[in-house]
Amino acid sequence: MAAGVEFEQGEVSQTLERGLAVLELLGGARSSLTPAQIAGELAIARPIAYRLLRTLSRRRLVVRDDDGTFRIGPGVLDLVRGVASNVLESAMPELTRLADALDCTAVLTIADGDDVVFLATVEPVGTNVHLSYPPGFRRAILESAFGIAILAGCPRSVGEPAAVAAARRRGHASDPSNCVAAPINRRGRDATASIGVQAPESAPFDASAAIELVTAAAARIGIR
């Protein structure tokens, strides 16, 4: 049997697979979850869920809040940084500039299959009203301007959504939730990441200024 076939058809670790399923579940959750909720969503026994959470917690991959719920931990960022270290290094100064200039949360995302993964966020200084996303947070790629921007930075595909085509024409994506994002095309390659900003819907938001600053930031990252 060829080595590649043997690798694909070999046995897998059920414990590791369950642990990764916990991370995927928490990464896509809008709020932290209890062990009971995690066990129910993954159809596993509660004692198993507790063992998985304790192990992941030791690696800082999950964090237990005071109310007993769990969320993605900072250790996930260390793993994600290895995937996109170059773009992250170039984007961090731009994220800080955007957050300070527009007084809203600046976000760097990368594509992962049909999802968009929030790689890094920078929150504005001196404001009590802002949004925050834990590293590793996931959303379906078409559910936000961040994901649509990434798709818009790639060649047109047959049957693509109208929102993607419109974002490609404009050079940015936006949505009614005070969100603007632009694709990062590094050295002319297809986009695999986007940079953008998002403010609470109740907060003042200058969309025109956001579009100008976000697209300029994406362009600067693209040539580094």
C-alpha cells in the first residue's frame, strides 16, 4: 500500500478528534458554553467533556470563565499565528491605526474552507462600547463582510453570490452591521485574508472614512 493511501486510511485518535471538535464548537459559538452544552452538542458524555476541557485548558486552548462556562483561549492564537505569521506581522500596525482612527474594532481574518477565521482583533482605546472576537472565532464565509471581502479578492467563479461580485467591483465589502472589509492580495496573489473594522450598530460610524482607510490598509499589507 502506498504511503499516502496508508495515511488516509489509517486509524485516527478518537480522543484527539473529540478535542478538536470542542475547539471547533467553541470557535463558532457566539458566547461561551457550559460543559453540559458542549456534551449535548457533540453527543458525548459529560465526564468526557470535562476531561477534554481540562486537557485543553492546560494548553490554554480554552479558558474557563467565573460562571463555569468555557470559551476559546489565547493558546489558539499561537497555533493560528503559525499558519499566517507573515500577514499577521504586516497587519498588526494597520489594525492599530484603524482602531485608533475610526474608534472601532479592527479585525484580521483568514479563509478556512467555507469559514472565515478571526485571526486578530485590536480594540479602540478609551471607549467603553466596542466589539471583541476571540482568536479562532469562526463564521460562515458568506455571513459577514470579512468573508465576502476574501472571496471578492479571488477570480470570479460560476454562480458566485451577487454580494461577492459587487464587493469585487467596489474593492471592498460592507454590511448593515457597521462593518467594512477589504481583501488582502499579497503581491498580486488571490486573497486568503481580509482586514476590516466593525462598530456596534448603536455607535456612530463613518462608513466613507472606513472604506478609504480600510482599503488603503489592505493595499499596504499587500505589497509587503
